Amino acid sequence: MLPLLALLIRAPWRGLPGLLATSGGTTALRLSLECATAATALSLLFGVPLAWVLARVRLPGIGLLRALVLLPLVLPPVVGGLALLEGLSRAGVYGRFLQSWLGYSLPFTTAGVIVAETFVAMPFLVITVEGAIRAADRDLEEAAATLGATRTAVFIRVTLPLIAPSLLAGAALCWARALGEFGATITFAGNFPGTTQTMPLAVYNQLQTDPQPAIALSLILLLVAVVVLASLRERWLRPGSAL
Amino acid sequence: MTDLDREVGAAIRSGPGAAGLQFAGRVRRGGFELQAELTVGEGEVLGVIGPNGAGKSTLLRALAGLTRLHAGRIQLGRTILDDAEREIFLPPERRPVGLVFQNYRLFPHLSVRDNVAFSARARGLGRRTARERAERWLDRLELSSLAERRPAQLSGGQAQRVALARALAAEPGLLLLDEPLSALDAETKLSVRAELSSHLGEFGGPTLVVTHDPLEAMVLTDRLLVLQAGRIVQSGTPAEVASRPVTGYVAQLVGLNLYAGRLGSDDRVLLDGGGQIACAASGLASGQAVLVAVAPGAITVHGHQPRDTSARNVWPATVRGLELLTDRVRLQLDGQPGALVDITPAALAELRLQPGTPVWLSAKATEVAAYAAPY
């Protein structure tokens, strides 16, 4: 709490709007919001089925798969960024096919930012949703099956609505983590204003020259963090929420 | 798919022409095994009764396709639901089987209307069509006024009706009910039982009702199966099962004293637990293993050895415990044999009975039913 308090005390409250306007903060903010949202969408697309597999499939090797999926949680993001670079760059292990077949290269593009953020943030969604699917009422899924629902229909009509609060919480955690992503992003996508310079990178950049705008940008990130936390608290503490 | 394929497929799916449900198979679940053979006719309501762990729920799960048969087969009308030998297995979502679960399992995130419309939605009908169809069932089970409510806002009896409506709305060919009234309080039970009976009467297909309530079995079912340790130990009309139980479990449920023994000469049964009892044993051979049932009201309690009684059974006993029922007192008595006996509160006061009091018991041979033991 204390360092955050210091940030608030030192904040240049009076010149705040001007600082935000001139520091290129709005561009970085918009890029950050777009990329974090896209990364969350990707995480939902791949993470929810993955969470279902981890929670429900009984096969040898599932434990290993879970460890791999959750590895980015404990991996230093810069290592993740380097791994992405080695894998997906123009001459990378997989990237070279992307390059020769599609003429497309991910690193140092906005798409690269989204990939880096997804890599780092998706485990937050997977781990939350997996727990919820595990705890979801199997009895209700059985009941749905006896009423003629196929596995897919059971998942969409019963399981998903039951885990909706956790899904929202997981998505919010994932989004917040993506928004703050620094290490993997700067390593894999670089730091180009307008295309890959997200808020955290902009803060870091500003800090090299003038701390005042950096503090102003940080305040916005802090505000976002507080809002996310407040909404999560509501989700998690709401009575009767079926987690 | 060629026409030939289709014919072969149809031949595999459909067994010999038969109406109703036929089940003959073994189901394993954990370390437990159920082995049973039963049929239920169209429009017939079969009750399944038995202690916990007897295999009642396993039977329902096998019929609904939630647990696979280990051996044997299940056939509903001409459709084979499960055939272990031929490796035919219809998954639950493709079985025309409706199951009303013991705790109802209503979907908490859906309104009553959408719960009832669930099967139609699951089959891919649009929301409006599905809701229109649900409306019919809501109407029929008098749930229209509750249509907008969530399951959490329903009373037990209402939830039971919604669960039934939801199962019936899928238009199943076989209806299964797992202890339909056990989650209700005594007062609600009374009204719901009568209601359920009429709904089951309207359903034209075979119905299975798992229960542990003898009254429920009497009112709801046409025929009763008694399950014990994964085997069928008795089958008959509810009245037959209640008056001539073959298991201690059922005897206790219907409140009868049940003794096992061997018929000796002179219509006397030598009881396995010691003692003997005279009975009206018509059609039974001497030396045959028999069961003897005596109603608690058919035994008289005396303070002293009765001298001028016509009862052929007179024996001493000791009061072990007493329990006040609504209008009478049930005594638990130790003796040769021990017995449950009902007396009036007035008799209790007159005889000054308390645990440890020695008494004499008498019962007329005509009040003692003896019948062949099935195993």
C-alpha cells in the first residue's frame, strides 16, 4: 500500500490532463486496451476448452499438460518473450513457416503484442475456469443428458451458465494481467509508439526522460487495477453465486 | 448409408417385437453389483423398494444410460437401449427415458418455464417453439402461475411438479422416478402423492418408481419389487408384499414382526432365533422353511400368565423399550421370540409397564401368517 500511496502523493494532480495529452498517453492507452481485450478474447477462445479438458478428461499426461499451461504463471515474462521470439520470429522454429507460407511475421507488430499478452495472461483464466468446472454440479449435467442434451449442448446450456461468475472473474484477471504485461511484450514485440508501445512500456519510456508524465500514466493503470479488483470482489462475494 | 445398411442397422437396434420395458442384466458400480431381471408393461407402474445400497439407484442409472450394463440387455418396446454382448449402447441423450431425480436437479439458472422447455431446446428447437410446448406441460401440471420463478423460489412440492413436468415434456417412452416424495415434508407429501398418482395414470408408458415409503408404494404402484444387496428378493402386488414380507427391511417398513423358521408337526413353526409359534399353515409341508408374520396389534400383553385364553401362543417376555406413536404405544419386547407389540396408552397405564417389566404375550394362531420362505 505504502508505495502506491507515495505515487498518489507525488502525482502532478494539477497538470494531469495536459500531461496525459502531450505524453502520447492516449495512444498508448488505446493500444493497451485494444490489445488486452484481444488477448482476453483469445484466452477465452482457447482457454475455456482447455480448462474443460484439464478438469474433466481422465488421461495420463493431463497433469503434465496442466503444468505446461500454467508454466507462464511462474515464468519470468522476459523469458516467455524470448521463447516467443525464438519460436515465431522470421527465422524462428515455427515462424519461418509463417514467413514462407503466408509472408507474415509476428514480432514487432501489434499482433505480436496480443500474442505475448495472451501467452502470459491466459493461465490466469484457465486456472480460474478449471476450478469452477471441477466444482460445477455434475448432477445437473447428468440431468441435462437425460433430457436429450448432447455433450456440447450440456456445456453450452448448463455448465457455462453455472460457471459464468468464475468465467467473468477469470476473464477480468486475464485482462488485467494482459494490460500490465511488460517483459514478454517488450522482448517479443518491441517498443514502437503507436504499434507496440503499450501503457507499461510508455511509462518506462517516459521515466527515462521525465518522471511526471510517467506518474500520470501510472495513475491510469492504478485506476484500472482498482476498478477490476472492485468488480471481482462483487462477483466473488455475491451471495448465491454458483462457483 | 445404403438401404441395406439401414435395414441391418434397424435389425440390430430393434429386438423381437415386445411392448414395455425388459431388463435383464448385470451392472457394476464400484465394488457393487446389481443383477436383476424385470419387465414393466405399457401403462404399468412398477415400484422398486429396498434398503440403501440395495441397487435401486443403480437400476435407474442403467435404465437412463448413466451407467452401462456389464452384461445383459435393456429393451424398450422394439428399441434396444443397451446390449453388452452386441456392444449396443444408446447414450442417455438419445434414450427415450425420462428420469425424475430424488433431489429434482432443476437448473438453478433457468426459470420454471425454461426448465420445462429444456428438452425441446436441447433438441435444437427455437426458444419460442420450445416455450410454447413447455406451456402445455406447465398448464397440465398447474405450474403456469410459477412459470417465471427460479427453482430457488419454489416449495418442495412445486419443485417436484416442475421436475415431473420437465421429464414428461421430453415425451419419454419410459418414466423413472427416484424417491419422488422423499424430499417433501409430511403434509406436502399427502397432497403431492395423490396428485402424482393421477399424473402417472395419464402417462401411457412403463413407469418405475423407486421408493422406501410403503404408503407411497401402495398408492402409486401396481406391482412391487424388493431389492436387497443387488438382487430381487420379492415381487408381487403391494398388498402381497406388505402382508407377506420376505425381508426384515420390508417387515420393518410395514411394521410387522417377521420370523424365519421351519414348520414342524401340529402347525407349529420352530423359529431360527429360538422359540416356537403356532400358526394357520395351510398348504405348507412339514419340515419346510417358512416365514411367519405377526402384526403388532395381533399380540396381547398380560401382566400375569393368562389362564383362560383360547390363544394357542402364550409366552413370557420382558419390556425392552417403548415408543409413543400417535394413538398407541409400541413396545419392544425381548423373549422367545422377541416382538413389537402395539397397546393403547390406557393399557400401558393399567399394566404399569417400563423397561425391564416382565410380561406375558399371547397371539391367536389364526392371526399368525406363515408362508414359504423364498430362499
